[in-house]
Amino acid sequence: MNRSLALDVFRGLTVALMILVNNPGTWSHIYAPFEHAAWHGLTPTDLVFPFFLFAVGNAQSLVLPRIWESNTKNYFFKKVWKRTLFIFLIGFILNWYPFFTWIGDDLKVRSWTWINADGVEVGIRILGVLQRIALAYGISAILEYLFPKKVLTVSLILLILYWGMCIAFGTGDVYSLEGFFGTMVDRTVLTPVHLYQGEGVAFDPEGLMSTIPAVAQVMLGYWVGRILVAFNPRRTMKALMKRGVNLLILGILISPINPINKKIWTSSYVLVTTGLAILILAGLVYVFDRKKIATKAAYFFEAFGKNPLFIFVLSALVPKTMSLIRIPYQDKFLTPLQWFYEIVCSKFPGPPENGSLLYAILLVGLYGLLAIWLDKRKLYFKV
């Protein structure tokens, strides 16, 4: 089997969910399942990013072996290096974009560092979602090339190594924001002003050290992807169920001493989210690859999955561009997207969370139509 509809649907569903949770009508009104856990714990939203990394590994399992078989080692490393750098730069440029920002009534250039409206020095964030995807892709691809028969073993070694580093180099509560050793590394290497500030202090949830278990997550996706390639749908479903349950149970068993935590990407978090991803993928294999049920209904997400990077980048590019446009509304200024939310979606009946969710769903629908339009014309943006 060279291609799995279940895999395409899984990847597209993940991209659609990433857009949904990243684009509420207002961050002030979000239903609890669409918020991240405050620290330890797991919400449905905490599944989205690891599922995407898992899907990256699935895609690697289809592409990388063909490159290894038909090209030289130098070609492979050059291709991986270029793709890693390109995705990383896209994420970094997106962090800087649109290169200008409103401070009061003045449009100011967003330089490497600048003083914001509160008089605080801020800077361009170096890391982020796409940067983590790039680094996890590049490192995992090299490890898969070096150890093609021991992908599962290497991924588990990375998780054990990371767990040990947390204990050995952390301080106090080693799984707290300040006690986590990666916080110190990021502040030292990248400097506080260029880190994420959303936790109230300089701390990056896509930091350097927590990329180690993210690499393992991609490799586990590769491991599962090879099963999809090698087995028929019936054997695949059984193999996936067994492996998904095993990883899920293992993650739950170690969680009392290694808490499930997305923001520092703990080893238990990787095991639990990968186990759940495998079980969901097994269900999709049963529905789409084995029983061939409702394949037309799956096309919306399949189209998402054929242009995942482009659609995701566009979903970030559009609101950033719109932030330069200010529409007077009552006693404030709104971007065009904010204006649409206030005028249309916020008027939706029920609690304000309904309107906020409606806005996100409409955006997903809009990008889905674009994905279908691109697929119909065989337009695929790959790096």
C-alpha cells in the first residue's frame, strides 16, 4: 500500500483543528476544551500540535525511504538541511511579520527589539510552532537515516534521556516553569527578550530543550507510518490498536512521576498523545482504508492534508496582515477580522463562547474551500 486515505485525513483534520484553536473570535471567550491546560494536564487542544508532529513522521515514512534508495547520502543531507532551514525561516519571518506595529496612533517599525506601548523592551521571538516542526523534522530525518531499523528504540532513548535531563539539571520542582532546566537554557542562549512572553515571564513552550522529545514524537510517527506502508488495512488496524494502547498505558503509568505537560513537552505527554494519535489513526484506517466508508465526506479534510504547510502559514499570515488595517468601532479600533466578529459572530445567540467558536468554524470552512480549490487544480505547495 503506497498511500493511505486515513493518513491524509488524519493530517488534514489536524491542520483544521490547529486553525480552529488558534483563531477564536476572541480569546476572552473560549470553551474549556479549546484552551490549553494551564500547566500540568491535558485538554483536547493539547493534542493538536503533537498530532501534527506525529503526522510529519507519517509523511516521512512515505518520502524518505524513496530518497535513500534513489539518491546519494550527500543529496539526502542537503535536501533535509534545505527543508529544515526553509521551514524554520518561514516561522521566524512570520514572527516578525508584518514588520510594523501600531503604538498609539503611530505605525512603528518592528525592529529586532523595540519599546512597546507600555514602555517595555520587547523583541522578535526566535522560536515558534513552525520552527519546532523544522527542527524536529530535520533531526528526526537524520536519525531515521542513521538508524532505519531502530527508530522505535532511538525515540524511546530520547524520551528517557530528556526525562533524565529534567531531573539532573532542573532545580526545585523540576517540572515547574522556573524549575524546568530548559527555561534557563533558552534565557541564556536566546535571551529573555526574544522568548515567548505569554506566561507572564520569558518562557518558550517551543524551546530548545523541549524539542528533544518532539523529535521522538516525529520518529514515532515515522515508525507507525512504516506499518501503514507494509501492512494491508486489516493487519494495519490491529497493529495500530496494539501499539496505541501500549504507548497510552505506558504514558499514564509514568505520569505520577513525570507529569503530562505540553508546555515543557514531557516524556509522558509524548507517550500519551502518540498513543491517542495511533488509536485515532486506527479508527480512520478501519473507516476509510478497510471499509471504504464515507470517503466523499472525508474529502474536506483530505484536501487540507494535501497542502498542510501552505494552509497553516496562510492562516497566520492573513490576521497579521489585517492587523495593519484599523476600523473605528465605538471607542476603539478593530482589524477587519475583529470587526467581522463584532458585527456578525458576537451577535450569535447564547453565551459569548458560541460566537467566538462560530468565528473559528467559519474560518476553518473558508480555508477548507481554498484547500479544495487548490486540490481540484492540482496545486500543491511543498518545500
